[in-house]
Amino acid sequence: MTSLLNADCRIKVSSVLNRETTLYGKQFLTDDNEETCWNSEAGTPQFIVVDFGRKVQVEAVQFMFQGGFVGKTCQLLAWTNDSEFVEMMKFYPEDINPLQIINNIFPVAENQRQATSRVKIIFESSTDFFGRITVYKLDILGHDA
């Protein structure tokens, strides 16, 4: 199992706090710098879409949130050949700062795994009263399909 994220991946997010992309933009999700982060605007749901540019098999998702700004109820969706997103799994991160590997606690069941070229992570609710999400690190692990 290796990181599926590389320079060819395209990332889209639902919003950026105060539209300050130079301070809180999507580029900080994968820069491996614990000093930078993506920070969403207020409101739910928020989301992250990752287009891999190739078919992959997702086995695990890793997040490092800022405590107090964590997605409470989340979904991982996979893009299908029918040009739609379908649910792979729901997961419920802890309201903590350390790295969380979602597969260890909430595994993607073997029968739910599928080859996909993009995923969508939806944060249906947040531990923040205003619905903001703050992510310092995102990684998606698996293998090429």
C-alpha cells in the first residue's frame, strides 16, 4: 500500500476560509508541512475531490485535522463509469490533532472497494459550531488498478 497522490493529481475543495488561497488553499493538503493547512469556510457540508488521472484502488485515507475543526460524520465516495459518485464508506474521525488512518478503524470493506479515477470526501458535519474544517495533512493509500 503506497500513496496514490502525486504531481498529476488534481484536487478541488468546497471552499477556502475568506478566499485566502495563499494562506489556507488546497495546495497545503499534500505539502507535508505541519505548519500549513487547508481551512474551509463556515457551513456544511464541505468536501475534497481528488482526481488521480488514472484508475486506482483506495485502501486507506489519512487525515491530520486541527482539533476542534474536525469532520464528525464523513463519507468516502468513488467515481464510477456511469459518471457519478457512489458511497464506499462512512467514517467518524476523532476530534484530535494527531494523524488518523481511517482504514485502521473504519476499513473499506473488500466488497465496497472498486477501481476509480477520483474520490470525493464529504464532511457532512464538523466539531466546529460554524462547520469549518481544518486539515494539515491528507494522504490516500492504495495501489494502481
